[in-house]
Amino acid sequence: MILLASMYLLAASCSNTSNTEFKHTIFAFGTLIEITLLNTTEAKANTAFDHLERNFHAYHASWSPWVTSSDLSRINESIEAGTPISAPQAILPLIIASKDLFEKSNGLFNPAIGNLINLWQMHRHDESDISPPDAADIRRLVTQDPDMSDIHIDGTLVESRNPAVQLSLGAFAKGYAIDLAMEYLQSQGIENAVINAGGDLRVIGQHGGRPWRIGIRHPRKDGVIAWLDAEPNESIFTSGDYERFYMYDGKRHHHILDPRTGYPVTDSISVTVIHHDAGIADAAATALFVAGPEHWYGIARAMDIKYVMLIDTGFRIHMNPAMQKRVHLENSETFHIVLSQPL
């Protein structure tokens, strides 16, 4: 089986028909989450699916800035009002981890720019009347310079020195939720599984004695641009300018914003990373997309990412040698590959 990782889970034959496979789909975090379990009983699979469905919906209800009275919404309201708030344990670890990833990414992963994200209204990307925000409004928010270093945590108390901070955890929460889900499956004795959330995924074990085969989505065509075999307990995440975007005056405006400029990144098309931690893979894919073809290498080293494939707007494919050994490009002779130093 091949999974499309922003990707898909692509189908491939498996000669071992004795493997029992169970599938379940959940809608959460604005995407379809596909769970595949192997080598378990139907009763255990159904129990796991019920548990994960409840948990994914609970995570969304706690972590979404769009859900009224969510934990994150209440924290954002307190930040705006300039008052500290006790963060529930359901969300506090995400904020702590986000601060660390912000520092390691040199600020390119910055969940504090929620006001800027709201300004671009990418949740309306498929509506006909959407247009870019006014340049003065973008400049005003960027000048306020909200970032995760403004967040102060004392025990469970969270406050910000900058009232312009508004947290939006979308570039980390999905991966973090997948990690929690995999921890649960392993605690139940399930050893072979994949959780695929809109093309971003983590695997454990194997598929019928073979590695899980992952197909990486072509950023401009239907189908895949490459595939790789995932090792047990790996996460593969892709950030791309094709996920949420609209065209205006012939220009593509997408959802991955450079926090330094306030505008969508212009020199990357997609970035795929591999890491054992899905939350880190999620954040790193975004940070490296923002870093772009000139600066991804330094950010990858700082974030301890060992496998990277970046496609720039000239359709050059930038990879480190370890990733080149793992990735199998479709029609590789048509691509210009830029190979970095080892990470």
C-alpha cells in the first residue's frame, strides 16, 4: 500500500492476505483523518476507533481559535485583555512546545500571528469574492511584532507582554494530536497502523511485512511526484502552496505566511520532512517552507531535521543526501536536483 502524503496512501498489492485490516475516517481539524489498523481484532479496532474519534473531536474543541469558548479562544481573549489565565493541561503542553519550536526555527514557525492569519481569511479561500487584505493593515500587524517570545508561562499561568499576540496552533496541533493517538494505539497493543490527516501522517510497524509506502503529492498535477518507504515510527509531513489558496490578479495567494513580511511565501511550492515526532514534523514543514530554498538548510539543522525535500518556484528540488537516498522521483530525468551538504 502507498499512502499519499500531501501525500496520499497509494495502493500497492500485498501478497500476505492473512493480514486483517481495519479502516476508519474522522473529520477533525478541518480535514479527513484516515486511520488504518493491521493485525488486530475487530473488537479492539472498534474500541480504538471510538476512543480516537472522541479524542480528536475533543482536541479540536480545545485547540481551535475558531471554536467559541475553546481553551485557545479563552487564552487569546485574556492575552488581548492583558490578563494572565490558567491554561488547562489539555493545551498547556502545546504552548510550551510551540515556544521551543519558535526559538529553534529562528521565529519562522510562529503561532503568535493569529491576527495576521485571520486578516488573510484563508478559511474563505474557495469563495469567489475573496481578495488580499489592504497593505496598510498587513503592515500594522507586522509592526506590532507578535511572537512566541512574548508569551510568559509561570506554572499553568499564561500571559503575554504583547497584546497583539493571538495564538493559532494549526501548524503544530494536527501533528501533536497524531502523536497522542499513536501513543494510545501502542498502549493497546496495536503495533501496525497509520494515521493520515489530510496527507500528513505517521506510521508504526509495517504493512503486511513490507514498509508503508508513501506517495508525495505533485504540487501542480494530480498524482504523485515521488514516493518513499516509511520506516517504523516515522512521520512524514508536507506543507504546500496548493493546500489553501486563491488566485487574484493572476497571482497565487496561499495560507503559509512569512511572519516577517505578513505575506504568503513566494519562493517555495512544497516542503516534505521526515521525523519520528509528528508535531515537530508538522512545525518544521512550515518553518522550512518559510525559510525557502536559500535558507532551509540552516533551519533544518537547528530543528534537528534529518530528511528534507523542498520544491522551489523554479521547480528545482532541494534535498539533503539522506533524503535523496530515500526518495524515488517519478520521471526523475525531468527535475533539476539541488543537493545540499549532509544534515
